[in-house]
Amino acid sequence: MGFSLLGEYALILQIIAGLTIISTIIYKYVLPQDSSGQITTKLKNISILVSILIAFLGMTVLPLVIPYLFPKFEHVVDGIRFASFVVIPITISMLYISKLLASEKSRFVLISNMISTVIFFIGFITLGPLFGIVGLVSVLLISSSVQALVVVVATKYIEKTST
């Protein structure tokens, strides 16, 4: 992989960070609420809906705006379309991680991060050279989705065993 591909990927990561600002703020609000035992289901549902809206806006609006803001990064547009959907699993992960940390089950958070990291490294090495920026973004989407799946399953397992 060349520096141009890694530079495009770094720009996409910065855009994803910008798209997940609202989710991060909600996570930082929800974590102490979950720890104190307050019910935050309505806020969590709203934040998932907002992340879906942000993902669709990112998929439609960002490919039109990026060429004007960053004319030398024209290849990023294809990656942005996929990368916008990373917001959804990241939001779901954060909300369920909050629930796991509040119930003092941090080992499941560690396990989900380890699984996600292994998938990311293997995919980065294999799909990056094969498919370029779309491959790298696909790996990011897959690893984020797997992490979200693991924390959701772990939370449901904990809820099932605690009752």
C-alpha cells in the first residue's frame, strides 16, 4: 500500500470521527446514567436513529462535498459512501459498551475489542492491497459490525443469566 492510499484512509477516518461526534457525546452522557441505574432506553433509541440519519446523510451529501473541499482526494468519494455506514455499528457498540461497563463486565468489552482488532489487522493486510480504499473501508465496517455484534450478544447473555 502506498502513502496516497494511507493518506486517503486517514482522511476517511477523520471524517468518520466527525460523523460520530454526536454518538460520542451521548455515550459520555449515558455511561454515568447507566452506572447509577437510571433508564436511558429512550435516549439510546434516539441516538441509534440519529446515527442512521447521519449515515444516510454522509452517504449522499459527503460524496458531493468532498471533491470541493479536498480536490486532490477524488478517490475518497467511493470510500466515503461505505464509511458513512460505520457510524451505525460504532454507535451501537458505544451504547452497549456503556451498559457492560455499568454492570462491571469489562471483560466482554476487552474481548470485543480484541476480536475487532484481529479482524481489522487481517483484513487490512489482505483486502487493502487487493481492493484499495474500498477494501480498507470495508474492513473497518466489518470489524466495527463484529464488535457491535459481540457486545450486543454479551449484553443479552448477561441479562439472560442475571434473571
